[in-house]
Amino acid sequence: MPRRPPAVAKVLERVTRTAREHDLFAPGNLILVSCSGGPDSVCLLYSLWHLRRLFGIRLAVFHFDHKLRPDSAKDVVYVRRLAERLKLPFNLREASDRPGRGVSVEAWATVRRGDAANDVRREIGADATAEGHTLDDQAETVLLNLVRGSGLEGMAGIDPGHRERARIVQPLLDVTRAEVEAFCRALHLRPRRDPMNEDRRYLRAAIRHEVLPVLEAKTGRGVTRSIVRTANLLRADRDELNAVAVAAYQETVESERGGEVRFDARSLTALPPPVASRVIRLAAYDARSGDRIAPWSKETIEAVLDLAGGRPGRRRDLPEGLKAIREKGYVRVTRSSPEPRES
């Protein structure tokens, strides 16, 4: 077997370490590899292809055409040819709409791609979808979430995943963007380039090309790894809080019927606010049980907590057609609006 170029060996070693540290794969897993055709996702695809026998995994390729650029069909052709070259199944989905006025193009694209990937993953019976986020993406995400004020969950950054609980895994999270580029050059790959990644009107691109370089110039050193180290520490704290919330959930969420959720008011108000809010989010996920449903908003969580601490008979209209009603001993969240009942 020919010796692998050092740039390729380095990436494969990092991907192997990340996969083992976070238990991303199990023998026999079918992994759907999300590939845009850009450097990161091409590196991801080839890395997993080289390591497929080591992990005993099978691969399929997924591409989503956002149709945001006139030449996006060329990306489709490019990724399809990669899949054919590697003798892997190719799955294509296309956007059926466009972002509305005032909607973040980045957010719209992420949601549409994620929804489509979930559909394909279920259709083909894949165990997880692999995405190509890098160490640099992790640092940018942390800064992006800091600006958005997204709290501990956002500051914890991108989760690497775990094969027993995650539908999305991130094998490249310890690989830098420079190492991705070196990997592609070493294998004579010519990835596609998305102009949006260079357009500083988008916040992520501005953070990448303006904010991070200023921080590095002012500190006289690279800051990416230190930002990522902070995210890793905060993720450990988040996981501990979530574990406490899971235990409290058993004592607080009394019942769920047809999407209805009931919280024991006394138990809920006795919890520390960070734990109580997580209990409410857990109930939202369980009651609505879908890949594409986000947890209830901050305003909804605050409304439930407010009702739990108040007198029976109060009610609040919530987003998405929900209502919260304070009953005797409970807060009930439902889509219908029946009269309060004694419990």
C-alpha cells in the first residue's frame, strides 16, 4: 500500500481520534455523509471513505441543492461524480422554496438542508448523518452564539455527537480549515467554492474574515483553539445540568396525552431556574417528538414558570397556537382551549 501524504495522514489521525473519543460509529452503521462539494465536506467524505474499513461502516452521500446560486447545478454534478468515483449511493434533494423577506438566508439554508437530510436518513435507514464542521467552524459558532445571546447551550458550540443518542455526528471538529485545504491538495481534489463563505454581509463570514483576525492581531497568537477549549468546558457543564434536569423531569412532568403536557407546579417552582427551564424543554421535545421541531422559545418557558408560581385559573396564549393554563396543582400546555379542570 502506498504511503499516505502527511497532510492526509494527519487528518485521518484526527478524525479517528475524534470518532473514538466521542464514540461516533459502531460496526455495521450506515452513515449518510452530507456533502456540499466544498472543501470541508469533500475532506469529510474522503476521510470517512479511507476509514470505512477501520470502523466497519457503510457510507451514502447526500447533497442538498439550495438553488440560491445560478450555477448550483454544477455543485450537484460535482458531488454526484465524487459519489460515483467512490462507488457510493448518491441522494439528492432540492429546495422547493426560497427564504422569505427578512429571513436569514444562513438560517433558512441550515434548516432546509437539515430537514432534507433527516428525511433521507430515515428513508435509507442510516444511523446518523455526518457533517463537515471543522475546528474553525466551532470557534466561529461560539462567537456567533455569543453575539446572539444564546446562553450556555449556544456557547457550548457544536456537539460532536454520540452514536447512541445523536442523529448528527461531526468527525472533523478537531481538524482546522488549513488542514482541510492541505488534505484536498494532497489528494489532488478540486472542491467547489461557495461565494457566500466570502460575503461579509453574512455574520459568519464577517466573524471569519474580520473579527477573528483582529483578535489574533491584538493577542499576537491564534485564538481558535482557546475559544474551542472554552466551548468544550462549557459543554461539560451543560451536560451535567442536563443530567440533573432529566432526573427532575421524572418528578415534575406528570403526564403527556396527545401532545398535551402537564407540569407539577410545586415541583417545577422548587427547581433552580436553569434546571426548571431544561425540564420544560425536555417536555417539549418528548411531547412533539420530531427531528425538525425546535424547543419552546424563551418566552414560552418563562410563561410556564410564571403560571406555575401563580394562582389557579390564569392562562397564557403561547406561540404556535399553544395555550398554557394554571390548574390546581398543575400547569397544562395544550393546543386546544378547554375549560380548566380540577386535579
